[in-house]
Amino acid sequence: MRRTQLAIATLFLVLGFNFGTWASRIPALKVQLGLSTAEVGFLLLASGLGAVFSFPITASVLHKFGSKMACMIAGGLLPLVLIGLALAPNYPTALLVMVFEGVLASLLNVGMNAQGVKAETVGKQAIMSRLHAVFSLGGLAAALFASAMTFISDVVLWHFLSAAIILWFAVAISIGHLLLDKQEQGNGKRFALPTGIALWLGLMALCGTIVEGSMSDWSALYLKDVVGASLQWVPLGIAFFSVTMFIARWFGDGWRTRFGAPKMLLWGGVISGVGLFTALLIGGLIPALLGFALVGLGMAAVSPCVYAAAAKHGAVALAAVTTMGSIGALMGPPMIGFVAHETNLSWGMGLVALAAVLIAVLTPKINWE
């Protein structure tokens, strides 16, 4: 079981590394393709649309082939997306590539979370929170690797090709240790729009990933443009958020076992909402950093707890909830950007705070038994 857990953790690392790789080179891709800021926003939105389109595909793959095959397909094809993005000759091609990024990332997200829940069941040990902590490490590793590659060459293709080789190797050594599972039997639907508990859980996943993605993408700009922090302090926003989220996720499995998912989600939403509203209302660098740290602490439990709960209701429910989470992560930040463009970034971040509070509101509406 130890090897299986490490294999699943490696896939979480792969997805985080994939996201971090292309996200870290957005400025270079903007120059390479001659894009405007608005076009970059739509490029990010394209991956979100891919996640939306992926739901029937993901549900069918899990229903027919199981989560191990889903991980194999997505893990094998995602590196090709990186290469395709680096080779894209124009903006329309890049948009199409990013749609495929959304589809494959969502498929891997569902497959690896299904493997994580199955490993919890077989091993009788909570591991989902720590797996999501490893996902965060993947993003950090990608950022460090991107920084190192820029010292070697400014060419995006060489960076993405090197990253693709690393990802293929990681997937190759992991697949053989994943748990075998069978497709759902009987007359269950392969595809259905989320209803009932799957819908409520999906909304919670959507809100959680909107908050997480928006903090990653907009905290630095908020500190610079709204708070007026100097450039050397700007990176601390994402640092405070990321560190508290990682620590909380690393220890979150024990907390989930002790306190239960409902309490963690309820208080997580409250803590995050209070933290972000505090940062917005008081103003200043220190309140903002403390607020961002509270958001990381509060949001840490959302994805692990919600995905684990969804898996208890079958592959289609898990596919629906995880896809809604992917949509929030990929479409949330661009939508916040559009709101900020029409009003200001404070209003945009206010919507992020409301999304956090909504998690606390939704938690009592769900039967967690």
C-alpha cells in the first residue's frame, strides 16, 4: 500500500507541475504570440472551457475503463499539451491547445482523486489532504524548474520539452502501482448533470477552487495596485497563503479523522471569509498578509474533504464534483479579472471572499453520513 500511496502522490505532483509549468511562462508566451492582456485572459479561459467540455468524457472513461486508465490516458497526453503550446504558431492554435489542457487536466484530476479515495478505503487511513499538499509542491517545483531553465535558455520550447520528459517519466513509474478498479456496473448513468448532493458538493468545490485560484493569480497584483506595497513585498501575499495552505493540508488528514469534514469545512469557510474581508476592509500590508494566511488555512480542507465525500456516491458523482472544481480553478481567476476591469480589484477580491463564505453556508445543507 505504501508504493500505491507514493504512486498516487506522484500523479498529484504531476498535475501541479503541469499547471505550474505553463503558468510560469505566460509572460513569455504573451511575447512569443504577440498577445494583448485581454487575449491572455481568454487563453486562460479556454482551459476552463475545456474542463466544462470534459465532464461527459471523464464520466464515460471512469464508467467504462476505471480511474487507473483515466490516469494513464491523461498522464500520457498532458505533456504533449505543453509541447503543443510551445509550438503554437498563432493565437487560435494556442486557444485550441489550452482547451485540450482543460480536458486532460480535468480527467487526471478526477482519476487521481478517485485513486486517492480508493487508497483511503483499502488502507483504512486518511491521505487525501496530504495528497493535495503534494499537488501544491508540484506547482512550487515547476516554478523553481522554470526559473532554472531561464538561466539555460529563454526558448519556451526547450523548457516545455524538458518538463514533458520529466512528466512522462513520473507517470511511467507510477501507473504500474495504481489500484485496479472496475467500471461501475449495472444500469447507472455514464453521464448526468449533477443533482442532489453531487450538485451541492460541486458548488462547494467550485467556490473553493475559485478562492484558491484567485489567491494564486491576484494576490500579488492586489498588494501592488491596491495596498501600494513595494515590489520586494509583493510576492509575500502568495507566500503567506501557500505556506499556511500547505501546512494545513499536510496535517489535515488527522484533523479530518478527529473533527470530521463538516466542522472543517464550516470553520474553514468562516476563517477564510473573515480573513479576506479583514484584508479588504482594514487595508495595509500587514492586515493583508495575515488575511491571506487565514485564507490558506481555511481553504486547505475544501478539495480533499469534498472530493472524498463525492467518491462515496460513485464515479459519475466524483466526475461531476471534480469537474466543477476544475472549472472554478481555471475559470474563476479570469472572471475575477473581468470584474476588476469593470470596477476595481477590491470588488473582485470581495467576490472571492463571498465564495469562501458560501462554503460555510452550504456545509449544513449536505448529509455527510
